[in-house]
Amino acid sequence: MSKSTSISFGIRNMADTLRVNLFRIGIIWLCVRVGLRRIGINLFRIGVNLFRIRVILFCIRVYCGHGFSVLLAVAWFGVRIGQVGHLRWFCKRILVGFFLVLTRMIIISVRILSSG
């Protein structure tokens, strides 16, 4: 078997494997979606919320750096997931403080840019 034949055979093999794996993932995703919808959880809303969180984290990462976005992610998920009263209260305080600091930074930077 020549080298080009073995390369094309390997690529075809990889494509078949990828196609089968994508098909399996699609079936699993469909089953999960139907199952969650039966118990009243809409995956579209979860996806939209996760997309919003990712956009917010990207903007914060660009503006403030990586550490702030990690802190915000932990606090956000603590508020969304935390059923314990103290954890939820603490994470809400982190979020409120973070957004106060962020708005203060934006106001200061706008003043500096507009004055110069």
C-alpha cells in the first residue's frame, strides 16, 4: 500500500469515527433534552442563561482581568445554585460589591477619557 493510500484511508477512518461519535452525542443530547423537558426544565433557557454569563464574563475579563471574572463566576453560580441562606446572601453581597466597583471604574475611566 502506498503512502498516499494509507493517509487517505486514515483520514476516511477518522471521518467515520467522528461521524459516529457526533451521532452518538446527538442521540444522547436528544434523550437528555426530552428527559429534562418531562420534568419541567427547559434546556433552551439554560443555554441562554449560560450564554449571557459567558458574554458577561468575557466583557469583565477584557475590562478587569482574569481574576475578577473567576470571582464573579463563583459568586454568580453561588447565587443561582446556592439554596443555603448564608451562601446565597454572601454571594449576593459579592455580586453587589463587584458591580459597584465595576460601575465606579467605568465612571472614572469615562471622566478621564472625556476630560483629556
